[in-house]
Amino acid sequence: MEKNDILSALIDLGVVVILRSDDPGQLMRAVEALRAGGLRAFEVTMTVPGALDVMRDVGHRFGSEILLGAGTVLDGETARSAILAGGQFIVSPSLSQSVITAAHRYSKVVVPGAFTPTEILTAWEAGADIVKVFPIRSVGPHYLKDVLAPLPQVRLMPTGGVNLENAADFIRAGAVAVGMGGALLDKAILAEGRFEELTERARRLLDAIQRARATISVESD
């Protein structure tokens, strides 16, 4: 896929699933279950043991059925390695120019992390395709509205505090997508192999996001 197609798909999907576990085998089954529920964008964090191999395995198994990204990318060298392992988008918890430069060099979507309005605008001007607002837990959805009032051109993806109950609120507040990890991939569910619950969670999440977007569309009309 071309970069613009990847960016459009991420925004259309509205959810980036953050894959983080000490058991790579669990992640493969989790992707399968969440994909069955309609989720398609998955970010393998570089904190996962053998993360690059996990990316290759996931990419080989699901191919064009999903969008595959890398998360917790802290430097340009890691960004390049993740892209060569099949990463279509690169996510970072912070702003690193070398990460943005590497993603641009390979025409991949880049989502650096920021928090304050100054950091968010700096990331955007540095070449971010979407800015990851992290951590969002302590400020909530209204913070996005406050930031977007003077910065309406910036695409924001809140992460670190998004769950099934508030995801729609973030979309209504102006987020183009949300990032969700532990609130979706419950450790107990993974440990007990209750993957059908992940499929149901995925369906509920997508339904909530679609309803929120429909509300925005009606209000704008």
C-alpha cells in the first residue's frame, strides 16, 4: 500500500490495537480473534520479546488482511528495522526526529507521541502524519477539544487511558483514531485463552466508534 492509502485506512478504521505481551504466541491468537471482530490495525511494540520476528510472523500469517505497525519505537535505527520487518506505520511514545526521518525515507506513516500543545504542534510541524497524545488518562476527552480549538489541522490519536467505555467520547472530541492496548487485551483473557471475548470486545468497540462518527456527521449537517 502507498503511504496515503495506509494513512486513510488507519483513519477509516479508527482503532490501532497495541500488542504487548511476554508470550508472542498469545499475540498471534489475539490478532486472529480481534481481526474476526473487525479490527485491522495492529501495532507490535518493541518491548515484546523478539518483536521484529513477531512482526514478520504476523505479517506472513495475515498479509493484506491487516495493517501492521511497530510501537515504542525510540530511534531511527529501530524504525528502519521495523519497516524492513514489514511495518507500515511507526508509533513512538515521544518525539524523535530520527524516527520521523526514517519513516519519511521509506514512505511510511509516522505517529510520534506528544502531550502539551507545544509538543503536539512541534511533532506536527516535524512531519507527523498523526500525533499520538500520550498519556491521555489524566486529562480525558475534553483535552482534545481544548487542543484542537486552536490547532484544528492536527490529527490526534489519544493513547494510554482509552478503553471500551470512553473510546467513543474521544472520537466525538475530535480524535481521528484511538490507540488501545491493555484495556482491550486483558491479561486474564489472554492467559485463560478466552479469545472469543476479544472478538466480542472488538465488535463492541467498532460499533461505538461508528455510532460516535455518525453522531458527528449528523451534528455537522
